[in-house]
Amino acid sequence: MSGTSIYESAFAQSDKTDAILVVEGKKLHVNKAHLSVHSDYFNTLFNGEFKEKSMPEIPIEDVDFEDFATLLSLVHPNPIKPAAPDCEKLLEYADRFMLPGVKPYIELVLLRSQIHCSSKILIGGRYGLDDLLDNGISSVKVSNWDYNDVISSDDFKELPEATQLKITLKIIKIANC
């Protein structure tokens, strides 16, 4: 049995890859054009006037290898299914690396998960995932859980005011039904 992980296997060198991203010392062979279509970050990295454009291996700092590989796999034909506990980190990376197309997939994973309704509300609010936000708010009523727990949390207070208002208005609307 080979010591190659599913993450390394998903990004093995092939005739379709033309760049190498290095994360935590491990190589991810990628296709520049494919990533550039899905990400303004990678489009700029590969096609802009940056030193990385001509580097044989491009280091990607401050990311977890497995999470980053999972994120990139979401724009491939055979994605690595993310686990619900990893989804918030993947959403953070999706924003950082400008991969908006992966967010609906991650949102579906979270919608089908058993994470607490308060987490769904806060994650939905933080990353603009309206279906997740609505699902979390609807679940509050079913779970007999108090909306005040969300609104009084430190995480809620860190959200942009517009997002706080949106969440509060949705809660009021549902509470009055």
C-alpha cells in the first residue's frame, strides 16, 4: 500500500497539470488555467506580474494541507467531500483565495449536517449563506432554543452591522409567525 494520501492522489502530477503549489511541504499539482477560471486570486497569481508566475513551485502559507486540498478539489470533477466541522475553515479559505463557486457546495454540506442551529446562523451570516442562515433560524423554533443566545454571543457582535440587522429581522419575522 502506498503512503500517498487521498489529498496527494487528487493532485498528482499528470499531463493536465502545469503548476505546483506547496503546502506544509507537500505538493499539489494543479492546472493554472482551471484554477484561474474559478479564482481571481489564482488568476492574478498565475497571470499577473508577480514572481510566483515563473516559480517552479509556489508556496502557499498559513493554510492546513488537507483543508486547502479539499477546497481546491471542490472545483474538480471528483471533489473530496468536506466534513461539516471543517466547513467554516473551508469558507474562510474560499474567501481568502477568491473561490466563490465552492461556497454553495459547502453550504449544502452544512445544511445537511447536524451542527447546532446557532452555528448555522453565525456561519450563514458571516459568509453570506442565506439558505444556511434561514435553516438555522427555522431550526431554533423547532429546537426550543432561545434566539437571545445568538444575538448576545460575541461571534454575533463581530458580524458586520448589516448582517446583524438581517439576522435580527429574520428572527423577528419568524418569531411573529
